[in-house]
Amino acid sequence: AVLSLSDIRLTPHLKKALTPTITAYERGDLHLALSAWPGNADIESADSKVFKASLLLAIGAVTEATEILDFVEREQPRHPAVPGLRRLIALVTGVSWASDWAPATATEFLVDSLVHQSLSDIDGALRAANEALHKAPESGITWARIAELNFSAGKTTETKIALDKALTLSPGFAPAHAIQGFVDSDSGRFIEA
């Protein structure tokens, strides 16, 4: 999951229709967020379509997400959240991407963090994740990313701080629980892990 909800604008009507989905997403329960999607909410705006595409990407449905993003780009060619999702698709499918990539949104910085990590650049990944956090400080998903990267860099104290924040904001986010397991194991708490 990489979409920062601050990068999309949902009308009050759509926010109401998508409340169960938004709540589940913010809590980090991505499968529940997708299963709570109302039948026709994705046809009402480019932003809701982008949100649905991001949920599909999070569960690995790249083809369906790509089709939705293609539609959004025909409807709204410069949607601010689409480039980050397109960059993520390129990363996971091994497609090359323009080298002049310059992230600007929280979503793009979170994707940029993944790009840096894929190149074994943990410091660059952590810088990008911190930029995402600066733009969306209440994103449990971003806090989990920072915890993961700090753990990879051997920064125990920073890992625990970020992980506590991630689990507070997004208690259902499975990757945060996986990181907690690694932290517990690293601390010799094998039963908890």
C-alpha cells in the first residue's frame, strides 16, 4: 500500500459512501478495505478510481489496477496520484522508468522509497520515506515503512519508535506486525515473534 489519502480529493458524498473502506485502509486492513468497497463508488470520480486502483495494487491485482489508471488518465490526464502508482507498477513489473523521476506527493515519495530499497540504497529509501511522512504525518503505512527501513539499517531505537506509531495509527497493517515479529526475534523474544 502506497497511496496517501492526502493525495486524492473525495467529495463529501464519496467520503460517506467509502467510509468503511477509508476506515479499513487507514487502519491498515487492505483486504477489508477492498471488500468494503461499495458497488458503484468507483464510477463517480477519478479520485475514487485511483483509490480503488491502489487497493488492487496492494493485493497484487496489477492488471486490473492498470486498466483503472488508464481510464483515469483518459478522464483526467494529470491526476496527481497516478504517477506514483504508475511508478510502482513499473517497479514491480520490471519495466524501466524515466530517470528524471522527481517525486512531489506523499505517494510518490513512498514509491521512491521502494525504488531506492530495490537498489539496495537504504539511506535513500529512508530519506524518501521521511519526505512522505513530512507530507502525510498521520500515515501508519508510512510509519511502518520507516520502521522497516530503520530495522534494516540496525537502528533499534528508531525502529521501535516508528513501529509504535505505525501500530497505533494502522493496527491492522500486516507488514507492521511482521516488523514487530522481527524486532521481537532480534530482541530474543521468540515466543512473541
